[in-house]
Amino acid sequence: MSENLTASRQWATRLLVSASVVVVLIAPLYLDQFWLQLGFFCFAAAVGTLGLNLLTGIAGLLSLAHGFFLAVGAYAYVFLAGGSEEGISGALVGAGLPSWLAAILAVGVAGFAGLLFSPISGRLRGIYLGVASLALIFIGQHVLHNYESVTGGFYGRDVPTLSLFGFTFAETDPVLMVLGVPFGREERLWYLGAAILLVAYVFARNIVAGRTGRAMQLVRDNEVAASSMGIDVRHYKASAFVLSSIYAGAAGVLIVLALGRAVPDYFGLALSISYLIMVVIGGLGSLPGSVAGAFFVVALPEVLNHYATSLPFLSQPGGDGVSAVQFSEYLYGLLVVAVILFIPRGLAGVFASVRGRAAPRSAPASDGAQLEPQSSERPHLPA
């Protein structure tokens, strides 16, 4: 019976994955600009959330600096792909590299920034690590606002268009028509975001299932036991931080491509808190939960704002009452409390229950053997 149940779950999972792939492939043929832009933002946020969940959910390290590493990736791309120009705040400089090379190097720069911080992450834990990482946010904001020749200061600077071997992720060059539908900037970015999210997810899943992931989880559960088994605790803590910063750098590049302009205020503490909310709501240590949490947190305020005129409990922009953004913040707060108190596995646990992954009650064994009770262990919060 258990084998049949396992086989049915595998088929259900494959069917769900196949349906999702089909939806992603054909969606640009039917969706308008709003939904395409929202989808790309969700893809970008999901990439960043995967990285933070590797750090917080798998390795058990608390970080409030995710917004900083997003900014490193974003501004590294803008500088490396941009050229010398005149901006609002004065003359701007840039390396003028090919945009595809600049994007790859920007991810590497973010990973290098994580490597520089990794010695601290290897020595601290819990709230102490969180406070130390918080300092990066303030340092980053200071640099972004004052190093105007590179960042553009308060007003930011325009983001160069990404071009990959002559194919530009813009409205033209080349003109692309698919089944009579013009594929402009939003359609092209949609597929770019979906492809990068797929690669990021598969890579993260392989890490979690491999030796590195098992070592990180053991370090998270018990550092003393991990050390006694010959695991280099500091090495794996540092590796988790570098991996997380690489994912954040990739997400930062995608985000500024969607925004069209890199602005310092976007990459503040609020952004780091938002990513922590995505991880908690999605499910600590769950990669599918990371994607679900990112989609939920990013999409909810935009969808509510899009349909604000049809929802009587929301006020119009600039009017009195509760706006879509405020309502979303209230809802996030309630959900975080509810997840911690009642559904510690987050959306991933809810989905698993719906799909029948929760272990069913078994009939008493005929041979008198005692069945093991279902584990009620809660996900590990960062120590």
C-alpha cells in the first residue's frame, strides 16, 4: 500500500510540474503587461528567497543583510555594463563591458562580498550574527548615497539593457513575433526570469540533497556533534553565506532589469525584512516553500492594488482608509504569527498536506509490531 501511495504521489508531483511548465511557456501569449511584469518580479524574488533559505533554513544562520547583497549584484551590473555618462547628480562612470558578461561578473562580485563577510559568519551565531549582518545594510546605504560617480547617489542611475549574443531583452532588436503575438521587453524578461529560477532551484535542490546540504543541516542542528564528526563548522557556515550572496546577486540583477533604474532606497532594511517574511511564510528549509512564499509576498500587494477599485475595504491611492500596501503589511504580520504558532512548516506544509504528503494513520500491524509515531518536529529556527 505504501508503495502505491508513493507512486501516486510521484505521478501527482510530475503532473503538477508538467502543468506548471506548460503554463509558464504559454502565459506570455495571453497575459497583458501588468501580469508579465509581476511574474518577472516574482521570479526574481524567488531566486533571492532560495538563497536566503539555504542560509537561514538549511544552515540555520540568521542574516539581515540580504538586501545588501541584492544591492551589490544590482549596482555591480549597472557599473560593469554601463559607460561614462552624465547623470542627474553629475558625471557617472562605468566599465562598458558586454551586458551578459557584466551580469555574470555582478553575481560573482556579490559572492565575493559574501566571502569577505564569511569569517564573521563563521564566528558568530544567532542574534549576534543578525546584528553584525545588519551593519552591512547601513554601510551599503551610506556607500550607495555618497559614491555618486558609480551609483548615481539618491537619484540612482539607468540600467543598461541586457543583450545576449545579439538578442536584446528590449522592445526591438531583433523584432520577435510568436503566433502573431509581438514579444517585447516584458515577454522576453518573463522567459529569462523563469529560466534563471529553474536553474537556481535545481542547483539549490542538488546542494540540499548532497553532502554539502547534509553537513549544513548537521551544523544547524548541533555544532558540537558536527565538529566531533570531522565537519569543519566554520567552512560550511562560510559556504552557506557565499551561496546565499550569489543567489542574492542574481536576484539583484533581475530586479534592476525589471525596474529599469537602480535606486538606493529600494535596497534598504525593509527589503531584507521582506525576504525573511518570504522564507518564514513559505517554510523554513523548504525550497518549494521559498518559491511559494516569494510569489505570495510579492504578488499580494500588487494584485490588491490592481483590483483596488473592485474591493470595498481598500482605499484609492492617496485617499483615506487602508491602502493595498498597508493591508498587505497587516496580513503579512498576521501570517507570520500564524505560521510560527500554528503552521510552523509554512505554505510548504499546507501544500504537502493538501497533496497527501502528511503520513496517514496506519492500521494496527497484524504481527503486533509497534508502529513509529509520526514526527511532530518543528523546523529549526536559527540558533
